Amino acid sequence: MVGRMAMCILHSNCLRVVFLFTVEKVSGASVILYNKCPYPVWPGIQPGSGKPVLARGGFKLPPNKSYSLQLPALWSGRFWGRHGCAFDASGRGRCATGDCGGSLFCNGAGGTPPATLAEFTLGNEQDFYDVSLVDGYNLPIAITPMKGSGKCSYAGCVSDLNTMCPVGLQVRSRDNKRVVACKSACSAFNAPRYCCTGPYGSPQACKPTAYSRIFKTACPKAYSYAYDDPTSIATCTRANYLVTFCPHHRG
């Protein structure tokens, strides 16, 4: 999978903060995480190899709150939303989806699939970013660039894939009453044609499948499988970024 990634430092109230956020880019980029979901989200942060861990790798973000991070120059990483979490005073616990080893602070660890990923790679001249469903889906996420130059297109998956997830990919709640996440076909079946491995380990050999097409139809601006590059990677120069969980929710 082509990996791009990113993150955000504590701010408070939502839209007013978000849309007044016009700081010029000096080095790296600023990212605001904004939770529009009607429930808390616990963002997880995983840096790329050799890059610093930010905000201890995770925190709680209540509904209609935002959190901003300054990303170092040339930083790469990913973030995702955990939900259904409960932690004790020491930060130990678990999340229904996206859990990172039972800790509030992921400290460089990744989230347990399935989880929707927002990925960034910052460059000297151009940033690369995407929303990926290669590790499955749990929450809708959107990336919106601000104050940049170039194409600077929106990236994201705003549809609720849990409502259309095929039975073989479903992750259900503990009481089995609802679907809380949707696995990728690779995670569900561990087959080379779905994972783009072995004889399928190239863009020429690994093509969309019936499962990845469900993801792509619902979320055309997100990675649906490992080699879904042409329609999924976005670029921007000297931008800051707004990452929104549940962007279409109306509170």
C-alpha cells in the first residue's frame, strides 16, 4: 500500500476555530482534527518510520471539538478514529474499533484493522495525502486542504460503509445488534488477489475486486485497494489541513 500520513495539538471549540485557522505555513504543516460525530472519537496517531510520535499517539476528542497539531517538516504518518473506547485512570482499556494495544496513548503503535486511515507525507515542494480503506473502514473521514496552492483536492470517505458492508466483511457490536466496522477483503480472507501479494504483487496484476468496488462506489475519493493510486492520492503545496470525523453529520 502506498502510505501517506499526518496529525494535530490541543485547541478547543470546533467550527469557529477551524474556519479562522489561517496561519501561514512556515515549516511542516498544521492539521486540525475536528469531531463532528455525535459521540466521542479517540484519534490515534502513528508516525512513519523514523518520524516523531506526536501527542503521545492518541487522545480523546469529544463531539464538536477540535485539536490542532503542528507537523514537523517532511513528517509522514497516519491517523484514524477509535470509537467505543473506555480507559481507566492509567490509560489502559480498549476500543470497539481502531484499538492500539489497549492504550489511550498509542505511542507509535498502529490501530487494529478495520479502521479508516488519513495518511500524509509532507514534502519540500509538495505534500501527498489520502484517505485509505485498504485496512478497512470504521468511521467516515474527510481531508480538506486550506491556504495551499496547486490542485489541493478534497480526499475522503464520507459514506457510512457499515450500512452496506457485505456479511463476510462485517464486524459487529458485542451485543451483535449492529455493524461497527467493515473489514477489507484482504483482512477477511487473507488471499493474495485481495492483498496484492505474491503473484498479485504489482499494479498490473492486482486489479479491483467485487469487494473493493463496493468501497470505491461508496467512496470514490478514497483508496479502495492497495494499487488504487490514480484516483486516490491528492497533492497540495504549502497547505494546512482540516481532517473531519463524520463530516456529513448534522448535530
